[in-house]
Amino acid sequence: MTKLANPVNWVEHARTLSIQGQSFINGQYVHAASGQTFDCISPIDGRILTQVAACTQVDVDQAVVAARAAFNDGRWRGLPPAKRKAVLLRLAELIEQHGNELALLETLDMGKPIRDSLSIDIPATARCFRWYAEAVDKLYDEVAPTAQNILATITREPLGVCGVIVPWNFPLIMAAWKLAPALAVGNSIVLKPAEQSSLTAIRLAALAAEAGLPEGVLNVVTGFGVDAGQAIGLHEDIDGVFFTGSTAVGKYILQYSAQSNMKKVGLECGGKSGHIILADCGDLEAAAEAAAFGIFFNQGEMCSAGSRLILDAPIRDAVIEKVLQFAQQMQPGDPLDPTTRLGAMVDQTHTERVMDYIASGKQEAELLVGGKQVRIDTGGCYIEPTVFDQVSNQARIAQEEIFGPVLAVITVNGVEEAIRVANESIYGLAAGVWSDNVNTLYQAARALKAGVVYANCYDADDITTPFGGYKQSGIGRDKSLHAFDKYTELKTTWLKIR
Ligand code: NAP
Ligand code: MG
């Protein structure tokens, strides 16, 4: 992992940081055509960081015109893969060189601890661009086994103009998972970051230009989902829309495609993952720690959060005791303090939504710890790590995605019930299972309906592995070589040999 130099005082650094809130279209910073902006508010203390361009359909149209022109004249797609690789490698370098600035922007904008932005978000983003850059000049196409007088080739071609719509929980990483493979194979992009976290996307586009990405290839259109997002979804000249966000909005994206040009759709949506600890787990300490981090990391704003802790009856008390100890140690703190493990929730609206779930949890289960908003005098948005016991899997807090530091503990008897409960969900993003019996682990992994299964660990991550969901957690996969499937069309060419 790349080492990033730590400035001594992040609060001081934040004071002198220059922040750009304009969109980036055709190689230029631009205001929204309407001139409208919205406040970019930091959930750390409620301060206004800057004004961000509130783009609408007119701006999306301009970005698509630029992206289409870049695609059609081949200024990027037409380069040999090794040349595209060089530009994306340079971008990865620039991301690292500007690591402190990007990490600080991310933390100020959406409230995650600076230690996480620095040690996870920035290195993972750089690594993602580097990995797809390295991959793209090693992809070979196919020749079909046809008759001798026929040459049938199966080639991958870039899709064209890709719309990319991302959420706010890992703003840079979520964007990079889509941009890196899509750009590597030659597409042009119109990216809409979440309204709560526009800043690093804008900065990334400028760094990409500095790295040598031709103008018009990567456009960032800031603004609200119902304006800029919907305009991307419904656009007649966008060839594919690749979305990460909630299941509810993912369904709109499918509808937009159907209502417009049947554009290709990739969806990475919500989750309500079951994290199972079985009675024969030999290391309850490690399992409890993973269970706690699996829900409290990133303030619980994790699509793959192990939000339902499914405990085998014989070990439940022991595990709960340890989880509560970890919860005590993860009290929310100032995200700019490098020792803080749990930062601010993304904004006031989301804080209220999580507090509403906590209120309904109090009606349907037993609150063991947490449940309160704290640090209110800072003007920021902070919620204590919260654990509910005696939760029925039918309860609202067991079925709906909370996207906050709220854990629901469900007790079961044995592996079969554990798997049944884990699978009783509209979601299927991730699942976890702990046991000292490898046969049990393997069979459980096969039986769990989830795109990712963690056995004797949780939240393991590497760009080499696919990520995405079964059921209403999505369609398609990010990461790994499989991601190229989303951003390419397969073409069969028949050549008759005379
Ligand atoms: P969200 O509300 O669904 O928003 C996601 C993005 O869609 C934002 O950019 C949003 O814009 C935009 N959007 C909203 N309404 C839209 C519409 N009608 N048309 C087009 N775009 C629209 O999700 P979020 O609250 O940002 O993020 C949390 C969700 O993301 C959770 O459900 C989480 O599980 C999911 N997530 C999934 C993964 C995964 O890999 N499966 C990873 C991370 C997060 P505005 O916010 O600006 O309005
Ligand atoms: Mg913000």
C-alpha cells in the first residue's frame, strides 16, 4: 500500500484547502446552464464548504454531446491499449500524489474518518485505476472454431457513452470501480456523483485531464438525482447507465432504460447481509471483532454491512458481550482527528432516517447499547454504535436497509436455521459465516444466496474479485476482469475466405 505523507494538523489544512464546486464538461470547469447552485454542507460541523453546480438536463445534454464527439472521433477509443494504459497509470500516480488533498475533501464532504480516507479510499482508488490500466493491454479477443473457409472473430468493443451514477458512502472508490474499466476499454463517460459528495469527483476529472485524458472523455455533471440523474437515465444518446445506490432508485434506472433507448443497465444496489457465527467457531474474539467492524466501519454506511448478526444459541451471550465491548471502543469522534474510528453520518436527512429506524427498533426489539445522537453541539451528524437484541427476522430493522451503525442480533439453533434466516431477505449482496469445520463453511457458502460470502472473515476486499449482488442487490458485477463485460459489446464478424 502506498504511504501518504500525513500533514500534522488536518483542521489547519482544511482551512486553507481550495475547493472547486463547478462541473467539469469537455475539459472545462463550468457553472450549471441555469446558474443554480446548492450548498455543499460538511456533516462534521454543519459548515458550508462551497457552492456546487446544480446541473439539469441541459447540462447533461452538453456533457453527452462532448462525450459522443470524443467517442466518435476516436481520440481515446482509437489509441492503442498501451497508450490508454499509460494515461491511466499516470492518473493513479496523480491520485497518490494528491492523496492528502483528496482524503481531506472526502472526509470534509461526507464525514468519514480521515484515517480511513487516507488508508483505504485513496489507495484503493489509485490501485483500481492502476489494475485496470495494467489489464487492458493483456486482453485478447477470440477466433471461433468455424469451417476452414470462414474466419469468425469475436471482438470486444467499447459501448460508447456511459452514464455513471454513484452514491456518497465511498465517493471515489465507487466511481473508480466503474470509471477505470470503462475508460480502459475506450468509453466516454458522464459521471454524476451523489449530491452529498460531489467534491472528489470534480477533482478526479481535473486530475484525469492532467494525466492526459483527452477532453470530453470524462465529464462530471453535479446535481440532484431527480434532475441530472434522471436526465442521464432517460438520455437517448447514452449507451449504458451504470449505477450504485439504493434498490429503490435502481428500479427507476431500469424504468428509464425501458422508457428511452433500452440502454444497457448495471446496478449495484442495497443489502441487508446476514453474518452468521456458529457454535463450533473456535475464535469468538475474532468473530465478534469482525461482526462489530462489519457494521460500525464507515458509520455503517456500507452496502455490504453485516447488519443482521445471526448467532447460534450456545455462543450468543459470549459473542454479544464482546461485540458490546467493541461498540464501546468505537464512539463517534471528530473525523479530522487521526485517531477517530467512527466519523459523522453523511447528512442531517440521513441521520434522521437512521434515528427513525432506531425508534422503530425500540418498539420491536431490545436495545442493548447506543441509540442516541451525540456530539450535537458540534453542529454535525453523529450516531452512537447501536445494538438491538431479540430481533425477529421479520422485524422492520431486520428487513430494511438502515445504512447506519445499527446492528440487529437474531438467535438461531444450528446451521440450517442460520442459512434460512440469512436468505430470508429481498437482498443478496453479502453474507458471512464462522465455523471451525471446513465442510460446514463450504456447504454454507454454497447455500447462501449472496454475491460475496466471507468465511471466517468479513469485508475482505481486493480489486481482483467480483463484487455485486443476487436478488434485489443488483445486476452485474464491479471489480475484477468480469467488470469489462459491462462496458463492452461483443461483436461477431464473419469473413468468408476465397
Ligand atoms: P441513492 O439515494 O439511491 O442515490 C444514489 C445515486 O443515485 C445518487 O447519485 C443520487 O443522486 C442518484 N439518484 C437519486 N434519485 C435518482 C433518480 N430518480 N434518477 C437517477 N439518479 C438518482 O443512494 P445513496 O443514498 O446515495 O447511497 C446509499 C445506497 O447505495 C444504499 O442503498 C447502499 O446499499 C447502496 N450502495 C450499494 C453498493 C453496492 O456495491 N452494491 C455500494 C455502495 C452503496 P442524489 O443523491 O444527488 O439525489
Ligand atoms: Mg457533503
